[in-house]
Amino acid sequence: MKQKLAIVLLVAFCFSFFLMAPTKADNELVYILPIEGTIEKGLSEMLKKAFAEAEREGAALVVLEIDSPGGFVAAAEEIEKLLQQQKMPVVAYVTGGALSAGALIAFSADELIMAPGTTIGAAEPRIGTEKADEKTVSAWSGRMAARASILAEKNGRDPDKAAELAKGMVDSDLVIPGVVEAGKLLTLTDREAEELGLSDGSASSLEELLKAKGLEGAQVLKYQISLAEQVARWVTSPTIMPILLTIGIAGLVIEVFTVGFGIPGTFGVIALLLYFGGSILTGLSGWETVLIFFIGLVLLAVEVLVLPGFGIAGIAGIAALVISIVMAAPSKEQAVMSLVLAMGGTILLLILSIRLMPSRKVWRKLVLGAKQEKETGYVAPELNLAKLLNAQGITKTILRPAGTIEIDGNKIDVVAEGSYIPANTPVKIVKVEGTRVIVREL
């Protein structure tokens, strides 16, 4: 009797232990990576860190929560390559929209699931507000089609149909009977994408998605974006970068030409630190970019404040500034746009500051402020320069080729017959053409 009782107790203990033991799903980890806002270099760098962290933690599944209006093609292609390198299964879960560059990322996962009311498509490549050239459109269309086709074939859907739909999202000239007309880009809702065989289904929530994957009891961990990553993503966006560059350049220029308490210069330095700092944090450039930009500023300052005219120092300074800005930008197109907007904004802000704020003496050296009006006693002298022909004098300034000479105590504006005559050099007037007096070195 005691033996039977002992056996029953042992079986009951083992059974209770079995019930208390965690299931496989309870032990597994699901990593959630948010892909929100503009697709840019900052997001690409963030995802590299996030995938490395998920791999270290031994994640059984990575879910990309996508809600993006698109962004830079180069950044999307980097993320596409990153997804292909992952050994962990990756599911793209569209929670808002996967448009333009966001669509390529969605097609690059192992599975595509869309929430109700979401959309995917409208992936035409553009440069500024204009459609990209035919070569760019063709290349991007082929890339989208390839990714959509591979995803469809992997999950038992028609790869050719998926590729055709992906091309329709890129090229507005493509006609897909019953789906999209000529002149329109294809954008599909979650239901349409599933019915046409472009997506692998829908899920109203993350919990529903995990249940369908057999991971309803898994531990869910969402990647926490650090402050540095948030700042890097913000400052490398196509909207913020031109603004920062405008504030940076305008602040420094205004500081040179106006009297103040250093406020324009302070804002300028902060803006430039954010511009180049974001580029460095995202791996777009290194500290050498900041050094080149600083050298450019120094050369321009020397040209404006020290050297007369505009020569090698000024040209080298402008070249250094342009090179550093291009190096820090996510793309050449973004660099050009930032430069154009920054130059226009700087000129506008400088004009306003000169009108509204007291200016420094250096500005008076560049712009004539005095007005010689008749009412205040200024009268133009009679022009009688022909009598000076063959007269001799001495240069009071360097003639390059224009300058000033002195004859019998009178100063006369002249032009050198050659390209250059040093100061304190004897010269002779060889020709007089109206108010233009031409001299030759003796």
C-alpha cells in the first residue's frame, strides 16, 4: 500500500513539474525594430546596432514595424543588404505605410504582413521634385521587382506577378490591366496586396502576428533608440540638413559683419556642430570633414579681411567648404540642394541683419556708405584729362591694372598698360580715352 502511495505521489510531482515548466515559446525572444519616418543613413546605422543586439540575445524572430513615407535610395539599399545578411527570420509588419524606399525594405524581409488600413507602393525615384532619369527609374524598378519576386517565391506565391506589381509601384508608364492605368503609380491597401499575392497576409496586432507564428508566449523586446541615434536621424533628414547648414553659414557670416553679443555666431556654431556631428555619428563622414570645413572658413576670412581683391585663398576656401559639405551629406543630390538653400538663405539673412543691426567697420571697407550729393556741396569736376598726355608721375598704389598715380601733387586714377606695376614706380601717361588714363612704366 505504501509503495503504491509513493508511486502515485511521484507521478503527481512529475506531472505538476511538467505543467509548471515553461514552453518553448515562453523561452523564445522576439525583437521588435521600429522603422518610422524618413529612410536615411541614420536609420541604416541604427538597424545595424539593433540586429547585432538581437543576435547577441538569441532572438528567435525579428519583426520590423514599418511606417515610412520613403526616403533615400542609398539608405534603403544598405538596409536591404543588411536584411540579407541575417540568419534570424525577419518579418516585415507594415503598421502604417511602406511607401517608396519603405517598400523595398518590406520586400527584403522573409515575410510581409500588413495591418488593416495600411498601404504599400508609390516607389517612384525622384530628384528634388522631379522624376529621376530613365536609367535610375529602370535600375530601381529592377531592384524592387527582384526583391518582391524572391519574397513571393519563398512563401509560395507567384513570383512573376509580384515582380510585375513591384514595377508598377516604380514606373508610372507601366500598365497592369485591372490593377493600374498609365500615368499612375501603383499603391495597394493591405487587402489588395493580399488578394493580388503581393503580401503574405494581414494581422490586426502584433499579438495576432506572433500567434500565427506560434510565438504567442514568447518574450517581446522592443529596441530602444538612444538619444544619440535620435539626434543622428533627425539631423540627417532631408528637411533638417539644409536648415542647419543655412543657420550655420549665415550665423558665422553675420557675426563677421555685424556688431553684437555673439548670438549669431553661437547659433551658427551649434548648427554646424549638429550638421557635421550627425554625419559623423551615422558614419557618413569622419572628423576630417570638420577640419576641411574649418580650413575653408579660415581661407575665406583671410581673403575678405586681409588680402585685397579675390584670389587663390578665396577660391580655395570656397572649394574646401563645398567639399566638406558634400562629404557630410547622404548623397550628392542632397548636398547640392543643401548648398543652394544655404547660400540663398545666407544672403537673405545677411541683408536683413545689415539693415536691422549695427555693422562692423569691415563692412564699411567693402561697401561705400558715404553719399556725395549736390545738396551737401559736392560738385563733379570738369573732365580735361587730354592735357596730361605724355606727363610723367609716380605710382602711389599698386596698379593691378587700375590704381592711383601722382603728378605735381595731384592724384589721378589710371590703368596700367600691362597687367601690373608696383607702387612708387615712375610712369608716363601714354594714352587718354575720355576719363580713362593709360600709363606705362618708365
